[in-house]
Amino acid sequence: MYNRIGHVQKLLCIAVGFAAVLLLWASILHAGLVSTVLLPWPSDVGRELFAMLGSQHFWHDLSGTVWTWLAGVFIGSLFGAFLGVALGLNRFVWAAAEPWVEFIRALPSVVLIPLVSLFMGVGVSSRLTACALVVVVLMMATSGTAIRSTSAAHLRLATAWRATAVQRLLYFQLPAALSHMIIALKAGIPIALIVAVAADMLIATEAGIGKIIMDSLAVFDTAKMYAAVLVVGLLGYIASLVGSKIEILALHWSGK
């Protein structure tokens, strides 16, 4: 039903929803339910947001977080898919590795940040490693399981055609696992963003959106803090759109 809404109607619905949130926000402040020290007026946050957008320092912070995020997704996807496939091809190796892969994947992603900082120190390398690591583990778990769950009928067909091990991998196992990998990538994109921002906040860095949030909190500049949070939310929304677009392009037959 949602897909049948026209573009103009969809934009109008988004605008109405945005206005409703602003109205509720202002109503809470007018009623005195929350102090303006803790929740500033929407107009104050808006002015601070526009002031940030006009600052060169803000764009430096934004580029630092975005670069860490995207590089982490790219590196983590490549290494995770390769390692997952390599481990999954042998059932004994995968049986030994799977519990550890699942254990790390089950950990809250932000828990890995202080662990990584112990070995990598602080700075860009530590943030990038933390982002890449969460994607690596997610891709390993998904691609390894997908390779192991390739249809037995397809494998018997490959045997009947006397396919080599490389042909079996390229023409039977990888195509069967592709959809699972794309879904894992879609899930990994916003998770990597969470880790990138959390790393800015938890590790002493020179630039980053998370650093803006923590610095604003330290001096109780809540308007600037909320403006930075809105930027993070916008990045998260973009991450969701990018993930969906990748899924549509890679799995163009989905839903048909």
C-alpha cells in the first residue's frame, strides 16, 4: 500500500509528520514539562544547525565520521565475505570457527571499541578498525552459513556436470549465498555508522560528529548537541536508503 503513494503525496506526509513532531516538541516546552536547559526550543536547535553548516570545522568533523564509516563498511565487507566463504567451504573448519564468530557477533557493537583501542590506541586507525571489525564479523557469520546451506540438489547437479571446485564455488555456491551477503551488508551499513559515532564519543579523537556531541555536553550547549544528534539521525536515514538501494540493485529479481 505504501509503495502506491505518489511522490508528491509522500513528501506531503513527511512534511506533516515533521510538523507534528515540532508541534509536540514546542507544546511540551510551553507546558513547562521539560526545562529548556535540557530540551531547547526547536528554533534554537535550528539556528545552531545552520550555524554548524556554515562552519568549516563542522564539515571537517562530518567528513571524518563519514570517511571512517564508509571505509569500515568497504573493508569489512571484503574481508568478511572472503573469510566467511573460505571458512565455510570446509565443514570441519566452519564447525570450529562458527561458535567464535557468533560469540563476537552477539556482543553489542560498541563493546568492541574500548577493546580495539587497547591495541590500536586512539585516533583514526582505532575508529576504522572498530567499524571494519563489526562488519567483518557480520559478513563472516552470514556468508559462512550461506555457503554451508547451499542446496544439496544444486551440488549434486554440479557433481553430475563434473564441475571443478572453482566452478562449483563460482557458479553454484556464491550465487546461492549472494542474497544473504547483500542482506548482511544492508544490516552492516547502519551498524558501522553507530560504531563510527560511538568511537568518536568514547575514544579521544581530533574530529567527528560524536566529538561535537560530547564537547557540547561538557559545556551544556544543548542546542548544539541536539543539532549534532539531528545530523547523526540524517546520516542514519541515508544509511537506510543506501542499504535498500544496494539490495534492489544487487537482487533486482526480489519481489518479482
